[in-house]
Amino acid sequence: MASELCSLVLGRGLSCTKPRAHPPIARLLRPSLRVSGKMRNRNLSSQQKRQQAKRVPSGQFPLNMDTQSHNNNNSEAQESNVAGISRSGERTISSDDADSDINRQMNVAVSTPEETNIVIENDVRQELSSIRLEDLISMIRNAEKNILLLNQARIHALKELDKILSEKEALQAEINNLEIKLAETDARIKVAAQEKINVELLEGQLEKLKNEMSSRNSVEEGKHSILDWESPVILELNDLRKENELLKDDIQTLKLKLADISETEEHVSLLGKEQSALKSSFMELQSQFAKAQDDVSKLDSLQYECKALSIKVENLQELFDNARQKLDHPSLDLQHHELQKKVDKLEASVTETNMSKFPSEKFHHYDEILQQKIDILEKRLQESDVEIHSQIEMFQESVREFHHTLSKLKEENEKKSQESSLENMPWEFWSQLLLIIDGWLLEKKISANDAKLLREMIWKKDAQIHDAFLASRSKNEHEKVATFLKLTYSCKSPGLHIIHIAAEMAPVAKVGGLGDVVSGLGKALQRKGHLVEIILPKYDCMEYDLITDLKALDVVVESYFDGQMFKNKIWIGTVEGLPVYFIEPHHPAKFFWRGKYYGEHDDFKRFSFFSRAALELLYQAGKKPDIIHCHDWQTAFVAPLYWDIYAAKGLDSARICFTCHNFEYQGIAPASELASCGLNVVNLNRPDRMQDNSAHDKVNPVKGGIVFSNIVTTVSPTYAQEVCTIEGGRGLHETLKSSSKKFVGVLNGIDTDAWNPSTDNYIRVQYSADDLQGKAGNKDALRKLLKLSSSKVTQPLVGCITRLVPQKGVHLIRHAIYRTLELGGQFVLLGSSPVPHIQREFEDIANQFQSHSHVRLLLKYDDALSHLIFAASDMFVIPSMFEPCGLTQMIAMRYGSVPIVRKTGGLHDSVFDVDDNTVPVQYRNGFTFVTPNEQGLSNAMERAFQYYIRSPERWLQLVQRDMRLDFSWNSSATQYEELYQRSVARARTTTRV
């Protein structure tokens, strides 16, 4: 104990290895030392015994072993010091002294603390007097060595502790991996079970068909029995035949119209030819008339000259006669000579006159001839004048007819050009007009009937309402209303009135594919001539910059909720040419003022409130739509609300269409919460209505949408088959089977205007299927942006843009990264995960490849960067465990990136393997695999890489074929149009009956 206390005292008193002066050390030791020197030998021997007793087996903590060896060395040093003191003769400590010290300590133990301190201090003073200064210094140095050794032991222990913690983290990571693999295994088991069920269903259908064939053969002997037996297939075939006959009639009508149009065009061309011929004849007549006028002018000049000559002849004749008279009666007063001269002159003049008489007679004859010619010419001129006049009259009549026809053609052309200009007017214009009319109706400025008529004019894109709007721009509100009311008249609507009620709409409020469907399908139906309107909640986190002419109406719509009426502010605006109504509830819970779209604890209340307010808006606006289309569980409440409450109020013109985009999300809640929006809980919480199939005390909005809708759709044909199974239906497979006649899968499309590599402003170089040079430029730009290697220009780049959730096959995405490197390619991932452990796992992978030259993981959402990745990548990996539709594969092909997908849902309906001989060559567009494991994905990737490297020309043809595929909304909108029209036609037939 003495050595331990001494070491403790010295350790506290010295903070560095350099020893201090002797007096301070003594001063430090005086108040601290508490044991007698006689106990030293006793402690040395007893310490060795204790150390042997406390010794632990090897393999345990090394700190104890090191400490033990240090204590032994310290004991040996202290024994040598004691021996030195004894040899010097100062004092020898014997065993008797030690025993006496023990006894004294025992006595001290029972004494008071003050007495104990006095005794210890006296012993210390006696002991210090017997210890030499050099021994103290050596003891201090030994203590310092022990302290250093202890510090080293502590450091070693800390290292061991860090090692243990790192091992613990590694074990935790392994546990996380095992959890992920367990989830993946469960998913595979589900897929296997689903495939097994599909096989069983197919076997059942095959057996059913066999039975039907056998029964058909058995009843073929009797014609009467055949007539009694009509399968649904025959009835459907009869319906199809009738539809085909109607289609043939429509085609024949269209052919007749086309023939009339062609005849009209031929008539116009003939009129043009006649016009040109008339113009040429008119020009000829004008030239002839000019020549005739020239001839007349020449004749006039000749006639004038003849008259002048005849006057001269008459004057000469008079002179000759006078001379004759003078010769016959000469004057007597004149002299003979003068008379002779005069006679001579007269003779000369007579001679001259006689000489000129012959030409005058000749000229007179010539004049007569000319006069005859002039008469003939005048006669001909008169005849030509008559002919010219008649020709001019005919020409003028033809010109009048031509101008009349031309004016008609101009009117028709102006009408057509006006119609064409009206057709080319942006949809924002017509949507704005529509919103103005509805605003006047809600503000009670026009009647419901007038609003209906004006809506129909807008619907038809009538030129009158277009001109009225332009003319009334500078007028006040009252004058505008008066101008529009003058245009009201009855007309027939050219298409359907369709209203979408949804929780999302791209690009202003988009979370997933639902937003793309609402805007894409709406625009496609609008282009087909249908009136399309959208109703959305007014979220505080919407992209307000993308809404055109957003304004609040001066009206408040009240709707029922939780036993009272709540006000709703109505906003209007256009989004990508579509008219949109935004509902802002004045509710104390601020349902849509939460900073996000979904994920709130009261989502059931939020969206049931919105569904009721949307129908209340339609009711108060006096709208009579043909179709109300609601989407997913958030607006599935519309279907039961419509039939149980609003149809009785008079809002009964519409058929209800419900689309479920993903049956994994159903909005199940306690049945009591259904009463908030005014629905009868007792009436609806039944197995054949809204009661959840698994929990009878809960209601399922998706089930309610299926039961109460006239049309039920999902987003791809294959997914429609998958959800009719136990695994795919998520508890609703029986409900869907019972509604199979109205349930259909329609493959979604993409917005080909937003996703167009020839006009995309997000990519570096624009390109098309006919000019693919820009794709290499985008690939180089992405490599530079992400600091990837550009040493091999032709090195394949694999892209992946997805949410990192189990549905998307995260284990296969992880495998694709490493497999791409093994195959010699580059990999780029863009996406994030709402699941914490998946996000952490991919963050670790991203850190692992942070400075790698061929892999980059970008764990975020970036719309602009996604465009560039689509344009730069050569292949796209989509290994989903299940996929209702999927738009990524369609966008990738639009940008010339060949998809590598698992055959499920919409992926099965849109991607066909290049090696599948059962599919026509023009439809083979990618690489597929069936089994959701690493081997299946590896095989598909290996085939894709071999195709890319070994057959560059065929790969180029594949890329061009993919880019030319039509994944627009046009085909999908046509299918929805047919579903709408059939439902509306059935409803009208039922109403007439």
C-alpha cells in the first residue's frame, strides 16, 4: 500500500518528467503521505500475492496484463531501495517492525480521525528522516515510468474500444443487408405466388374453354338448343359486328363527303381555267379594238386630205371659168399688146389648168374608190363595233360571273382561313373565355342557360364569340356581358364535356405519374374537340409561376363537412392550355396549407373535404358534364358522393370514371371518418359497397370508387390482369373480378412536347432519329459535368432514374452498378429514397465511387439533369418488382436509350425483346428478363452489351426504331374517348327507355 500511495502522490504532484528541486518535493510529500515505512516490506510481499490471485487467463483484456507487469517491476525497484537503505546503516526495517506497524494501524483504525492523522504524520516524518534524497528521486522516476506505462495501457484500451465499435457497426450493416435481403426474398415469394396463381387461372380458363367446346359440340345436333345457348363471347361479337356496320356507314359517309370536296376542288380548278381563258380572249379583243381605232384614225386623216383636195379642185375650176369668160368677152379699153400678154398668160394658165385637170379627174376617181373603201370600212367598223360590243358584254358578264365566283371563293377562303386561324388559336385563349363565362355565372351576372349556350360556342370555337371578345376588350364588365349575351343561340355540342377531379396535375402540382396523366390525357382529349376542365386543391406549395392568369373569383362556395358549412374560395387559371379551378378551403385545419401534398395524419379528411367541395362547385356553377373522371383514392370519394347526394339534387348528367394508378395505396381508414363529408356510414360500410375486405370496421375509398363508378380503369393492360390476383390486388381482387365488365387497362402515354430531343432546351445538343450526332455530344457533356472518364468515346453509358424503393428492385439496381463495371461500361444513377436504410446504403455506395471514373450516384431529384441523362445514356435499366405503367422506359426510347426491363405491368406492354421471334421486328425495342434476380438481370445486360459492341450498325437501327415509336397520349386518349362515349350512349339509351 505504501508504494501505491507513493505512486499516487507522486503522480498528482508531478506533471512532467523533469524532476523539481528537492525541497519542493519534500513539501509535496509531507501532507500527502499517509502510511508508515515499516509497512513497505509487508506491502511488497502481499502485493505479489494479490497479483497472483488476481491474474486473469490469457486472451482477456491486455490492459490488466500490462498493469500487472508494471506493478512487479515497481515492487522489485522498491525492494532494492529498501536493501540500499539497510546497507547504509541508517535504518533496517525488520518483520517485527512491520508487525508492530500493522498493530499500530489497527489501533489507528479504531481511533478518531484526528488521532489517526497525527500518528500518520509522525510516522511520515520519521520515515522521511530515514530516506535519502537519491532514493526519493529514483522512486519518483519509477513512478513516472509507471504513469507512462499506465497511459500507454489506456491508449491501447481506447484503440481496442474503437475496434469493438467498428466491429459493432459492421455487424449492424450486415443486419441491415439481411433485412433488405429478407424484404427482397418476400417480394420474390410474392412474385412466385403471383405467377403460380396466374398459371392456375390459365389452367382454369383452359379447362373452362374445354368444357365450353365440349358442350358446344354436344348441342350442335339441335338448332333450337344452339339458339338458346348464347355465350357472352357471341353477344360481344354481335355488338362488334354492329359497331363495325356503324363504322362502315360512317366511312361511307366520309367517302361521300370527300368526293364532294374533290368535285368542289375540280369545279374551282375549271373556273380558274375559264378565268385564264377569258383573260386571254379579253386581251386579244382589246388588241383588235386598238388596231381598229388606229385604222379609223387613219381613215379620218385620209378623208380630211380628200376634202382638202376637192376644195382645191373646185377653186381651180372657178378660176378657169372666170378666165374663159374674160377671154370670151375681152375689154375694149385694153390695148392689144396688153391683151395679148394677158391672153398668153391666160393660155398658159389654161394650159396649166388643163394639165392639172387630168390628175384631178384621176384623183376624183381615186377619191370615189377611197370613198367606197371608207364606206366598206365604216360598215365593217360598225359590224366590228357591234361584235366588239357583244363580246364586251359577254366578257363583262363573264367577268361579273367570275367576280361573283371569286367573291364566293374569297368568302369561303376567308371563312376557312378564319376557321383555320380560330383552330390555331392557343388553348389558353378558349380556356380563358370559358373561365370568364363560368366566373360570370358564379357571380350571378348571367343565367345558367346563357352560360350553357356561351360555353357551347366556345366549345365549337365559334368566330362570333372570338370577335366579340376582341371587340369588348376595352369595355367595362357590364358592356362585355351585354356583348356576349347578344350571341346566345341554341346549338349542338360537338363533343363531350369532361371534368377531371384530381389531387395532382403536372407541372404545377406533381408528385408522381398521376400528375402527368391528368395533364397529358386532358390536352389530348382537348385536341380531339372535347371540352376538358380540371379541379385541383389550391396547395400552398404549388408552382404558381406555371399558372397563367391566376385570379380569385368574387364568389364563395359553401360545402358541408363535420356537421357544418365551410366556405371555399375559388381560383381560376390555365395550365398548359387547360382551364383549371383551384379550391381553397376556409377551414381552421388549413387542409392544403401544409407545405406538402401528401403524408399528413388527416389525409382522409383533407381529400374527402376536397371531393365534396369539388362537386359542390359543379352543382352551384350549373354545369352538366358528360364525364366526371376521378383519380386514385384521394378523389375516389367523388363516386359515392355523386350518386348518394348530388344526383338527387339535379347534378345527374355525368357518368363517373375512376382510375387507380397504383393499388398499393388505398386510403383505408375507420368507417366513422366517412361521416365527415356527409356520407351515410351505415349504408356504405357493407361488403358490397365501401367496407374494406380485410377489416370490417374500416372503409376503403378505392373500393368505393370501383363499386360506384360506371368506368374503372388502370394504367396498363398487364397490370389490370395482375391486380385481379391475390398478390397484385392488395385485397381488392375479388371486387375487381366482380366488376370485370367495366374494368379495363389503358396504357399511359407521355407528353411528347415536353420530352422531345429535337426541341429540348435542357440538353446540350438537340438531335432526332434522322440525325443522331447530337446524342454523342450530350454524352460527352454529361461525362464532363459529372467528371467521368472520356477516354473511350464508344464506351457504353447505362442510366437509371428512379425512386429507390423496394417496388423498383433496389437490390437489382445495386447489382446493375457493379455488373456494368464488369462489362466495361459506365453507370449514372439519379434518384433518392424515402426509406432511411435504403438511402444510407446508397449513400455508402456513392461515397465508395465518389472519385471513380466510371460510376456516379446522384441521390437527389433534378428535372433538368434527368433530361441530359436520358439524352446521354445508351441503355436504361428498369428492374422493377412490379410496375403499374412506368413512363421511364417510354421517355428513354424517345431519347434513343435502349431499355433493359423486367417483364411486368406496363413494362411488359411497352418493351419487347430484340431476340423474341414471336414479336414482329418493327416492335422489338429492348432487352427483357422475367425472373427478378441478379442472374436474370445479368443475362439481359450481357446481351445488350454484346449487341452494342459487336453490331454497331444494328444498334443504330434499334436506336432509330425506338425513337420513332409513338408513345404519345393520342392512342390512349382515343381509348378513353371510346370508353366515355359508350358509357354516355348507354346512359342516354337507358334514359330514353
